[in-house]
Amino acid sequence: MTNLRRLLVALPLTALPALLAGCPIYGDGGGTRVVDCREDADCPGDLVCDGRGECVDPGDPCTSDDECSAGSICVGGACTPGSRDCRTHGDCVVGAYCETTGNDCTDSSTCTADSECASGFWCDYRDTCVPRGAGECRTTGDCADQEVCIEGLCRPEPDTCQFDRECPPGAACVNNECTPICSGDADCLPGDSCQGTFCRPDTTECTNSASCSTGEHCVDGRCLPDCESGETCATGSTCATDDFCRPDWTPEPFCPATPCQTGRTCLDGVCRTPCTSDENCRMLDSQLPLCRMDTGSGMMLCFSETERMPECRVQADCEAGEDCHDGVCRNM
């Protein structure tokens, strides 16, 4: 806000229309820039929209990177600050994607919707057409039946959690993910923020890797540590298949790694209490008030009401705006 106050004091009246149109203008000693552009038409005068979404003086015209000075590449016919080396799309300027087989930024096209991209490509968080890898997803709607989208990949439902009891201490099962409970962003792992008492992906954290901390890259709008280059993943996160540290969403069985108390039995990773009646269960544990036959073991065991009559298995079972938490649809 301080910069905006300085801007309003110093800005010529002739520049106000561009400001009001949604393009904040500022001076940096090397000329005027207008940020938040998507294409050259958003910029005033002879300025052009660069790979960082800023209106800048056009660079030298070019047809290849060889024609540009060190530290610049040829994008859209003009020399633009940047590099072709990449680990992920966020390492590249807008209008280019990371070709993972060679780790090179490859020219593409900008977009506002998937329909504007060629077959096999979709529009990413930088408004750039990028290849869609096998099994990749942004929502569960991108996946096949009996699959859910978690951390960018379609996962089989049976591999995910449904109830809180399937998750480690301090975590709850929210939309098939074992999700840490939080009171602030400091309680969450890199790439997540505290949203409604749960740590969830912060997909608005970055637009390029230059805005992330050392050792991190901008992946789908999140700053994630690069475990391929040697970064150590924090407790509660794992080095995923793309070699970035992502929060560990997988269920964690309590037993048999941890022995059950005497008189209890380990069933599907949970210590269960044998019973003879509902009253028996309520006396033992008020959270597990139902004495029911478990068809797998043939034993009468104590269960919660939610386990026996779950309202949801996936978020799609709930109304719009609701989450599936511990087998119940909730507004969170």
C-alpha cells in the first residue's frame, strides 16, 4: 500500500486511465512499467508484455536465442530476460513450457482456457499451453471413475483415506487426503497454507520460480522444495514422483507397527474392540457406540456411526462448496 500511495502522488494525470483500467504503473528508474498484463495489447504505447506479466520496453528483435545477450532468450520475436534451463513449467517465461526430456524451456502459446491449446496440451496457471502428462489432473473431474485427484495425479480411491482414524495424529481425512490440522500458515508444509483450520494447497503463492525461496520451484502456483537437487523434505512431506517435496497425503495404519492394547484386535490398520452389544461399546468408547459384525473377520466389533453409515466417500458425493471430512459432508 505504501508504494501505491507514492504512485498516486507522483503519477501524472494522463496516466490515470491506464491505472484505473487495472494496470498499476510504477517507475523503477529505467522507464515506466505496467504490471498484470497478459498480452501486448494490455500495454500502453510501444511497451510489450514480457514473460513476467509486466509491460516493458521491447527488447531487441530476434529470431533465435543466439541473437540475444547473456541472460536473455528470444520469446515472441524479442529478447526477454530468462533462461532455457528448467525443472518445471514455472521456471520458464509465460509462453513457454519445460520440456522435461531435455529440461529446456520450449516456446508455446498463451491461453485463457484449455480449448485454446492444441491436442494433448492444456492451459496452466501461467496462462500458457503446456503438455498434459499421463495421469495428471487439476480436479477429480480430470480423472476416471473410482479415481480422485490428489497432488496433481489421479489416484485409485482404495489407496486414499475416508475416515480420520486412517490418518496420523494431528491430521484429518479431508477429500481423501490425510490433511494436517492448523491454526496458522506456520503449521503447514511448503506449498500449503492454513485454510479453515486445515492445511491445503496454496495455488496462488507464485507465478514463476524466481518468486520462490532458494531451493524451491514454482509448481502449479506453489513453491515446492526440489528434492532432486538435494533438498531434504520436511517431516510430513515426501519426495514425490516429480522429485518435488509434497505433503504426504497417504493413510497411515496404526497397527500392527504399534501393538494394540490387550483385548483389542488389529483390523485394517486400526485397533478394534470386540463387543457383545451397543451398550458394551458405549461404555468402552463413546465415539464408537455401535456393535456390529465385521464381515471380513467374522467378529462383533465397535464402530462409529459414520463408519457404518458414511455420507460420502469423495467430495463429489457432497453438495457444491462442501468437503468430505471423516465420511461426512461439511461446510469448512
